[in-house]
Amino acid sequence: MVDLLIPGPEGKIEAKYNHSNNQDSPIVIILHPDPSKGGTMHTKVVFKLYKIFIEAGFSTIRFNFRGVGKSDGVFDDGEGELSDAACVLDWLQQYNTNSKICWVAGFSFGAWIAMQLLMRRPEINGFISISPPANLRDFSFLAPCPSSGLFVHGDKDNIASFDSTKILVEKLQKQKKVDINFAPIKGADHFYENFSNEFEHSIKNYISKIILSKN
């Protein structure tokens, strides 16, 4: 694992990166929850995602949005954070020119930014959206959703509404040409406390299914 300071729109972006030894490994960028509520790249769920993707053979990067940790700038409630994510993805692609698989993963606020990045970057061909705050943020831009992916949500989440995500997923599942998967986790709250095994299992299963189908 390497500690990085990547040049971004507002100055330095602090990141942690793990490079796979495989020349043409898939790549993934992981986005953290709302900085104004204490979210960072060290948030437990983000760190778990990071470890899961590394074990699955991805070259994996997580980073702090502007104003968090050693990242320059101030919180921008979405727009600036999307620019930060685009910059980090540029950096990741520059060092992984052989990659055919490019994914984005995000937790909560990070899931909202991740899905916007997905809409803007056609090279992203997979996503994992953890506890997207569909009751707090507008996800109507997913029209249509350009890529297949996975939504994970605890049904006892009292921050991001489980029902709002279920409605969003059902709407996206009606689209042709994309395969939208949903992994509801019974009993889990927003942070998957005490449901770590179920959380990891649903994501690992999905990754192995998709990667195996590509090989």
C-alpha cells in the first residue's frame, strides 16, 4: 500500500493505493461518506471495501475528499467532490493503462458521488453502491443507468432510507441492457455494525460472479 498526494482541482488529494501485480488487473476507486458528518477514507465500511477489492485482485484506491485529512480545499456538498473523484480516477487510469475493467464504489454520500461519476465516465463498467442516501439526495440523473452494478442496503438503516433505495433499484431494474443487483441486509443499520460478515459476503459474491463471467 502506498500513501499518495495527488494533484487535484483545489490542491493535494490524500489517497491510499494498492497496486495489483497483475499487468491488466481491474481497477476501482472507492468514495467515502459525507465529510460534514465525519466521513473519511478511514471510515470502517470504506476500509472494508478497500480490503475486499484488493483481495479480489483489483488495483484499488481510496482517498479523502477536499478538506478532509491532508486533502486541500473545503467541503463543497457534491460538485467539488465529484471533481476530486474524476481527478483520482484520471491518476488511477494513468498507472493502469491495460485495465479493461474499471469500477467505482461508494458508501452513503460517496455512493451518490460515485453514481454521478459513473454517468460522466463511459469507461466505468461496474459499480457497488453501499447505502445510497436516495431519500436525502437526488438520484434522478440515473436515466438511464449506463452500467450494471450492485446496491447494498441494511433494512434497519435510520440515515439513508432502505425503502427509497428499494424504489430506486426497482426503477433501474426495468432498464434493458444493464443488470442491477440488490443485496438487502436484514437487520443491518447504516454502518453494518454486527453484520460485517453478511456485508462482506454479499460484495465478495457479486465481485467473483462478475469477474468470473468476464474471464
